[in-house]
Amino acid sequence: MDKVLLRKTYDYLSKIIREGAYINVVLSDLKNTEDRALITKIVYGVVERYYELNQIISALCPKSPKPAIKVILMQAIYAIRYLEIPNYAIVNASVDLTQDVGKKELKGFVNAVLKKATKGEYILPTDEKSVLEAKYNLPYPLIKAILNDCGDNALSVLNPPRDTFEHIRIAQSANKAEVLKALGEVRESTEGGYFTKNSEVVKHLFDKGRITFQSPSSMFAVHALGDVSGKTVLELCSAPGGKAVYTAELGGLVTACDIHSIRVKLIEKYATRMGVKLKTQVNDAKVERKEWLNKFDIVTVDVPCSGLGVIAKRPDIALTYDSKEYQKLVSEQRAILKQGAKYVKRGGVLLYSTCTVLKAENEVAIRDFLLKNSDFEIEPFDGAESGEITLYPNENYDGFFVAKMRRK
């Protein structure tokens, strides 16, 4: 291991840990070089074991190290514990990196801490909070909430299956037989998509708009709408546009919205690649638009959420939890649902979905909405006789919640 590779992982991890960037976005510009696999493994490894590594550093350092040094220590300790690389190489490269990031005066400190780490000269805390946080790499309040809300399904959320296969669906306009022949060995999912290994063939088909990456849970939410052909559909909080594009492919007359123009451009790019026509609009979903009142056959409200159902793909979620911000998030979800309901025609459908499993964001939100909006009623759909369903992470689905309501 050399400091050049560690500098790359350090730069990526600094953006994620210190700046709150999304891991998938940060790594999207990682070139397909011979170091790519190792860089990805270290970055994901550190994020997936953040709480454990943080506890080790706390046990090794009487005072909390500076943020830059903490990142250096985290990636080095991860490598010491989980990679088959000589410890001396990890320590030496980390000490060199310390100088390169402008912390020359702390080279001795980094060297001493990492040498202790190689010898296991630390004692980890044994209280319930620390043990659970290290085990599941989540803050204690979220762990307790998952255990309380999910019952027998809690472990599937706390320790979700991590599949190396990608899930794709074939574009409605593509020749299905030709695409399947090109893909080779695939496994069909319950929603009509396919699990496949990522490859140059997959990338080519994606670039040509013959396939797209979309989870079965996301497809399930679209299928819950029923027949959308010829119906006007408003999708709030739509970016990056997977459900909106799929709905449009199935014949819906879609208007897809997001609050940020750059995210609206992502929807437009997605639709262009797939050869699909839809309308887009920059829109704050919490603010009323009079021209949309009682206008749409279908309104889908895919609100911003805690994302706990997709934590296998987004382990950085664990780093950004804040109890006060969480309460703000829940309030924002309720406000978006309330506003979205105003745009549904009499007799029309309101669909609410999240990629999380907590009741405060799901069942409780729906109960609260229905109590305050007597002109809406829950409506059964294929896969959910009660009109709402929580999908827990398994070999087919990510964690997801879908509720379907109809305006009287």
C-alpha cells in the first residue's frame, strides 16, 4: 500500500465524513483503474464500520484528533483490521500522508497511535449503546426505533442482505428477447425486472436506453398505481426520475417535479436516455400551486426520508442522523403529503411512498393524514389488501413503504 492510493481514499472519505457527501455520488467519478476495487473496498469499509472505528480511535486517543487526522486513522485502522496488507506498509503510508495533507507536526502522533492499533492495545466499551452501535453501524436511537417498530423483521433492516448483483428493468420500447440474449445469465425478480452482474454489456445497454437500473421496490410502487395509461400523473420529489420515467413508459401523462433545478435536469436526462416524453417542473412540494388544484388523476408523493430501507446501498446514512433534524424531516413529509393531496381530482389516486421502515414516517403519517382528510380513504392494491405495505429488505426487495389512497 502506498500513500498515493491512501490519498485517494482520504479525499473520498473526507467528502463523505467531513462534508456529508453521498457515498454513491462521491465514488461515481472513480475511474476504472487497477486500484478501483481496493479504493472502493476501503471507502465502503470505513463507512460501514464507522462506529466501530470511531470507538477504537477514542480508546487509543485521550483527546479527539483533528478531523483530517481522524480520517487518516480511520482508514488505516480499517486496513489493519480487515485487509491482508502488511501493517508496516499501512502505518508508513499513513504517516507520509499526514505530511502530505499539511499536518507534518502530527506524524509522530499518527505513527504512535497506529502502532498501538497494530498490537491491539486498546479496550472497547461494553455498554449496550456502544456494543449495538458498533455491531449495526447506526446511532443508538435509530437502532432502538428499528427494534421497536419492525419486530421480527428488525434484523433484516439492521443487517440487510448485500447483493453484488444489479437490478435492471428492460425499457418498454426495447426488444426484450434481444436484450435478454445480450445479457446472458440473469435472475428474474418478482416485479418483472432482472438481477444481473454489472458488465460492459450492461453499461452499453444502459447507455443506449434499452435497460435502466431500478429496484424491485421502486417498480412495486409504480405497479401499485394500477393502469396509468392516458391518466394525468403528478410526481412530487421525483428526482432522479426512475418511477416517473417508468410511469410514463406505461402510458401515464407525467409531470415530474423537484425543488432543485439541477435535480430536475437529472429527470430530463433520464427521460431522454430512455426515449420517454414527460413534463418537468422545478417546484417546492410544500408550497401550493393554484393551477394544480384538483387537476390530476394520480399524485405520487415519494417524500424525502431517513432511507433506512436502502442502508445496504447507502451506508453513509448512518453518519448523518440527528434527532432534531429527523423531527424536521417528519414534519416536512407531512407537509408534502398534505399539499400533494390538494392536487388530486375527485375520484383520483394519492400514492405515498418512502424507502424507510419507521412507523413515524409511514403508518403513523398515513393515520394522521386520513384523520385530518376525511375525503380520502385507503384503497387496496395488488400486493397489499390493506392498502398499505412495508417491504423489508430481502433477496428481492429493499426496505420500502407504499400506501394508496383514493379521493372520494
